[in-house]
Amino acid sequence: MSQAQPSPPRPPRRERPRGNSRQRAAAAAAAVTDLHERRRRRERTRTERQRRRLPLVPFALGAALGYGLAGPLPQMTGGVLAALLHGPTKLVELVNPFGVGERQVLVLGTDKVSDSTDVMFTVQVKDGTTRITQVPRDTFVESGAHGVTKANALYALGGPAAAKQEVGQLLNAPVERYVRVNLRAVERLADALGGVELDVPKRLYYVDNSQGLYIDLYPGRQLLKGEALEGFLRFRHDELGDLGRMERQKLVLREVFRKLAQPSTLTQLPALLQIAGDDVKTDLTPVEMGQLLTAMAGSKLATGQLPGRVFWQDDLSYWMPNSNTHYTGVMSNEPAP
């Protein structure tokens, strides 16, 4: 019989790590910490990849909302955000609804002693253009609530709601928001902006002690501030009347728009609004105000006025809008002196 072969030797038993329970717990905790750290690194890597894929939306929202909440608009916004606003329509609507569509804002300029609006125009940003449509103060209005009146009396008669409703009907487009600026604010804002340089076309002289209005300007290019700029905007006592004043308002609007479109001016908006104080009233939220001006800064300017003709009724001169079909073809004669 063959003898049984001896079994192979067993491998030596592993020695258990020596040490007390405190050391073993520390080693286990270190292993758990290392695992959590690896997970955090993976999560950070995933987040960075997502940011690189979709950088536009968070940046644009941050710029628009931050500006609207009265934070300073970065110097880069004028170029970068303007490029974003001309991107896909859905992105533009998400970031800045004032940059597309039919949204209109009514701007009203009142004098120092009444709610009569000497300046009235709408602002609409569409297709990369800021369209300003002036409404003559003498525009003929047939209001269901206030009867026949002139456009410049709407705010005094029915407040901003009446003004928005009637002007919207005149333009055949709804007016959603309004900004009312007392001419005191024009003086303060012009001074804060360093004034506006304008070419005064001719001698402008008029005195109205009841309103504390003193206009005395000579022709030529000059820097207008405060009361001088207010007088340039309000003067209408010549053969052109309100139509001549509207032409001068266009000059001011172009110069003010040029300044507002500069990033250095946009960053001053919160301070400018604070300077204007109670002389500026609006139903625009701070976010909407920021959206509107940001959209304007990335566009070009076009001005026009409500189409119509001079019309006389009951010895009063009106601007009869073409949109008033009740008076299509109806002629009127200027009353005899």
C-alpha cells in the first residue's frame, strides 16, 4: 500500500491589524471621507460640463434681473446682452419681453403746475429698433367717459388708465405701461447727465408768469440744462405751434437716447431715478424698467408721429388722427379772425 501523501502546508493566517478601537474607527472614517470627496469631485465635473453647454440663459437672466433690481449693469452688457437679444426669439422673450412683440409704453411729460401733458409719446422695441411715436397734445379724442377732448387732457381727466386706453385706441395697439415725468425731473436728470448738446434752430422767447416759465434761447449749438432744456421742450408760441415743438422734442429724444444707450449711463439708472424722485411715476416694475432700457440700449432709434391733419371744431384747433374713421373725408375751415 502506498503511503498517504502529506497535505500541502496552509498559507500563513493574515495578521489582523493591530491597534485599539479608536485607531480602527479613525481609519474607517477616513475611508468614508475619501468616498464622499470622490463623489463631490464627480458632481463638480458634471456641473462644469453643464455650464459649458448652456452659458447663455443663466448669464442673460442674471444680467437682466440684476439690473432691474437696481444693481449696476456691467460695462459689457451693452455688447454681449445686445447680441443675446438678437438671438432666437424664445430666448429673447425669456430674458427680455420688451425686446420683442407689440408691448408699448406710454411716456407723459407734465408741467409744474398741472397734470396737462405737454409731451406724449409711446415707446416700443421691436426687430432691433426702438420706435418712438409722438402723439400731438391737440389730438382729437372721442372718449366714452369724458366726451370730446384733447389728448393732453386725458391724464388730468382720468389718470394713467384713461391715457393708456385712449392712446392705445388712437394707435390701434394696446398700451400696457406708462411713465409720467414731471418737467422738474427733466431739469434734474439733464443736470445729472451733464446736459444735452442741441442745435437751437431759431430765437425762442416766451414768458408765462403764472407757470413760472421763462424761455430765452438764441440760435446755435449749445449745451442745454435745467430750465433752458425745459423751455426748449415746451416752447410752442410761433407759427408752427405744437408741430414745431414736436420737431424740437425729436431733437432732444435723439440726444437723450444716444446718452442712455451708453453703458456708462445705464449703470447710473438707479441713481438717476432716485434724483428724479416723486417727479417720475410709473407702473413699470424695477425689473421691467431695466428690461426696457436694456432692450433700448441694444437697438437703433426711429421716430414718427400719429398720422393726421389739422382740424377745426367749435373754433378750437385739433389734430385729427387718420385712425378716427368718423371724420374720414370731413373738412373743416379755420375760423375767421
